[in-house]
Amino acid sequence: MSNLRIGTSGWNYPSGKGTWNGVFYPPPRRRLKGFDELTFYAEHFDTVEVNSTFYGQPRPDVTRAWAERTPQGFEFSVKLYQKFTHARMFKERLAGALPGQARSDAALLDALARPNATDLDAFRRGIEPLASSGRLGALLAQFPPSFKDVPASRDYLAGLLRAFGGYPIAVELRHRSWSDGIGDTLSLLNTFGAAWVQIDEPKFRFSIRQNYLPNVQGFYYMRLHGRNVEKWWRHEKSEDRYDYLYSAGELKEFSETADAAKRLVKKLYLYTNNHFSAKSVANAAMIKQQLGEPLEGEYPREFVERYPELAGVVKEQTWLMADG
């Protein structure tokens, strides 16, 4: 089996829920009885990056069902709950749920937002069905651009990596201070065998700079967010920033990088996160073609019409009507 895993971030991305319907998935009114989005997705790709666990702790009953609905060899990479990586976001969400005066109690909010042993245990229990069934890929610790390279951040990151020791963990850092201090950053990540997530997204003055090289031999992790500069910070809906389709030429750089990197690591994960209107699906399929990987599953005619780059590349199918 190949050590290369190519997929998308989310088979049904929470903030963009429904944007794949009628493009990659049939619209609900035309689905055959028993149609399951995850099962259908797993017919096309052998991995998915789970985003829903960022918004709430994973639950064993849910992840057990994921494992049962996917074939052996399929892997889920799971994003850490936001309490572990996005303290400000979590506190804002928490404040909105607290009554009256408690909302403005900074000390209380800080204490409640600080991850503890109970939070760690809950996350571990939640992903255990994936780990025990051999379907757990990597854990993704995605930090916001505001997470800068300062002593307190380094101490926190080291503690987080230590707490999740035993799991392959990939760390996404976005602020340029981490690449400005590349030696210290690599030393920290390498100590724990953590993969430094290689990302492609619009570049700004404070954006991290990376060379796409693997930092550990255990595994490699790459995420393609798209290049929608105009809507990256200013948008009506959060999914608007991911409304971007990479051209075949733009993808070539990442396909060539993946082809080289897979020879240096035990496993490589590459996820497209430009999920708007299933553009991530189209780009993941294009990358698979460029790497000579098999393009499995059948794609609807509507999908190929929207993304003609894949005409004659993927196997085309027209949806069957649910009512026959």
C-alpha cells in the first residue's frame, strides 16, 4: 500500500455545509435510500481531515460509526478541539454562554478556558475507536495567526505535544515569527516527533515562510487553503475565503513536492481545504492524477461539467433519481 494519502478537509465541512450537494453529492431530494456521504466519499479518497472536532469534542459513538462506514485502510486526521489551540475564540464563545456578570469576569474566563486533564481524557476517549480500528491518521493542532513565537507560546506548545505523546501530531503555525526562528521551532517540533504542517494560503507581511521540506521522518503533512486574497480577511461568510480553484499549473508545485517528500517519510498526508462548492474535491483529484495515483469512484456529470479539467480523467456517472 502506498504511503501517500490525498484527500480533503471534511466530507461535509461544518461552515460550508451543503455546498457539495448537487456538485459532488446528489442533492437530498435525489439521493437513493440509504445514501451516506462518508461512505460515498471513501469510495473516492482514502483519507479525510475532520474539522467538526474543532467545534466540539469528538464522541466515541460518533467516531465508532465513522470507522464502521469506511473500509480498512481509510484514515481520519482529526483537528484538535478549539480549546486546545484557540484560547481567544473559545473564551468568546464561552462568554456568550455564561450568565450576566460572569461574562465580564476575566479571571473566571481564563480559568474555564484553560485545557485540563478532563479535556485531554475526553479527546482521547473520543478518538479511541479510530485508533483501535487502525483508522486514525494524525492529530492536527492548528493555531491562529495571533499565536506568535514567544516564550509562553513555546512552553504551551511543548506541553500540548507532551500531553498528546503517543499520537502522530501535526502542528500548523501561521505567524512569521515561527519561521524567523526556524532553528528553535524545528528543535521543539523534532523533540516530540511532530510534523510542521506545510501550508499554502494568501501571503501577508506576518505570514509564515516555509520551504515545504519534511522536518521529521515519521510523517509529512500539507494543507492547501487556496489563494483567495480578496476575501481572506474580508468576507460575508467564513467559507467565502476558501472559494478558490487551483489551476493544474499551480498544483504542479505541490504534486512534485509530495512526490519527493514521500520518499523521505513513512507516510504523507496532503489535504485540500478550499472546500467551497467541492473545489477541494476537484483539486485533490487533479493532484492524484498528476502523481499517477488511481482515481477511484464515480463522479456525477454535474461535477465534471463544473470542473472540465477532469473530463476524461475521472469516471463519470449520472445520478439516479431517488424515486426511480
